[in-house]
Amino acid sequence: MARRPEGWRLIRSGRPGCKVWLVRFTHDGERIKRSTGETDVGKAKEAAARIYAEVVSGLRPSGREELAPAPEALDVLVAEWLVAQEAILHESTVRQYEMYFHSRFLDFFKTLGDITTARANDYTRGRLRVVRRKSVLKELSALRGFLAWAKEQGHLLDLPTIESPPRKAVGRPDPKKRYKAGRVELSRAEVEQIIAQVPERSRGGFPAKAFFTVLWETGLRPGTVARLRAPDDYKVGALKLKVRAEADKARYDRTIPLSAGARAALDEVCPELGLLFGERDLRCTLRKAARDAELDDDKADRITPYDIRHARLTYLASRTTNLTGLAFLAGHRQVTTTARYVHGHYAAAEEVLVAAVTDGSARAPNADGVSEAAE
């Protein structure tokens, strides 16, 4: 067994949670300590021997101070980053980022130095084998945010390039998730029929009908409606609704007008102080109401509260060209985001065909391809 070079020894960093090995030795009467940048003892020994040789030969400065601070353990840095994000991002986004790191990144990247362009590409290719491209893009966005923070804090000298997967890469469904066929398309009439079947109070006394009425009338996110408070956001008799940054996913602090239907529902449940609704899983309540409203089985089995928001934005977009106003109501800072929430539907396509016919009395073709007017 070969002897290690004389004069140096490995020691642990004194920083809490830091697993990086340091090398310590004496040269020209000075005690010198350097970070090896490695957590694996074998690799740390190789790095220690190289550092020692470079200092002794004059290839590396021999000052008492370390050339760079010993890096923190990756999980410690991630924890610090998440704390910093709590002042910027919504709590649900921070929780999502925390899940990405603890269930994905910390197992794949052992140290901060492991996060290289090549290694990140390996991660992307591996994830595309089990999840869709959209999921990978979200995960990589979190990784880029962490790396930008690490560079800002002096933990990184250069940022690796985190490349997005090609547009042609669609990925695969996550086998651990039960995927269902996309968004449920709902017309205004269908939504109103469903809400009519929602009970005034669901199990536990939750004001379910008022919740879905406000959701439909405002087009807000279900999570935002759940976090509305009195009197901060609304008080009985108000004509407007204050959406606090803390209640909004996009941290979009704004005041929006209310319809008569929304005000009536809010007045019904508004306390003097506290949450109007609160968080509650209402999927079962909504799906039962959809079946009672005689929606087809496919829609009734898949509908979620978010589909009510999608339906509302689609309906409003069909009644106006003012996308700026619609974006404000929806809580989108960019109109391009609102455009992704506006979906075509059969009734809208039928209206286009009718408008395109020169004879105003003409109708769109029926199922047999014959114009109703021609019949």
C-alpha cells in the first residue's frame, strides 16, 4: 500500500452540516489549510496530495488564508435558498421547489460542484424517460433559480448552462401519477347547472355553493378564493375585492370589481374577521354535483375546481377583446399568459361559421353537414 505524501492530513470543516474535507499542512513554518472541495474521502486524498504538491513547488500561493471558502453541503445551501425565496415567492411555489430538491436533485447531484452542464443534461434525459417535458421544464426552472442565488452569494464562480429539453422532446407520463385526458371543457350553461346542484354546505359545514359561485363569478384561482380574509380583502356590502399578494399565487396585489352574484355569495359567508372560506378539497363535492347536473360521465369524473376558472376565462374572452382587463381579473401580469388560458370550444366555432356566411339567416351545418337554413 502506497504511503501518502508526508506533511499533510485531512480534517473536517468546522462548519455545521458541511461534509467537505479540508487539507492541513505546514510549509515554510506556516500552518496552511485548504478546502479540497470533496466530500468523498478517496477523492479528497487525491485533491489534498495535489494541493500540497502545488504549494510546496510554488505553483500555488501559500498564504494562510484559504483560496476559497469551504463549500457548504448542498442540502444546507438549498435550505438557505428556500428561506430566501419565502420573501419573494408564494408559499405553494416554495413548497414545490422544496419537493423538487428533496425528491429529485439532492439524490442526483451530491455536491454543488456536481451541478455541471453535462450532469444537468444527464438529469434532463433521465427525467424525460419518466415524465413529460412540461414537468422537466418546471424542475429546471427551480434549479436555475438556485444556481443564480448560489453565484450571487459567492458559492459559485461561474454558472453552468442549464439547457431546456428540445421542443420535440415530449417525455413520458409519470407512472406514479394517474394521468387523465387534460382540461374539462365547460360551457357557461354547464357551469351554472353544476353550481345549481352544489349543496349550500358540504360535509363539515363548508359553504360549498358560495365558494363555487365566487370562483365562477370572479375567475380567480381556487387557492386565492380559499385565502380571502375579512376585512382585509372583503367586508359585507363592498363593491370591490382586494386581492392581497399573500393570497395570490403570482403575488399580484390588486383590487378587482365584483359582479352582483359574487357580492351576494361573499356577503352570505363573510365574517367580521378571518377567512371567508379556507382550504378544502372539493373535488368529490364538485364531481357529484356534475353527475347530478347530468354532465356526461367523462367530464363528471374528471372535473376539478380549476376547470371552473378555465371556463370563466374562456367565456369572458368570447365576450370581449379587452385582454388587458381580462388578464388583470385573472391575475396575470402578462397578457400572453392569459392567452394560454383562453380555449376554443364548439359553440365559438359555430358562431364563426355563422358570421362567415353572407346570408345572415344561414345557420352552421348540422351533424349531417346540411345548413339548418337550407332545410
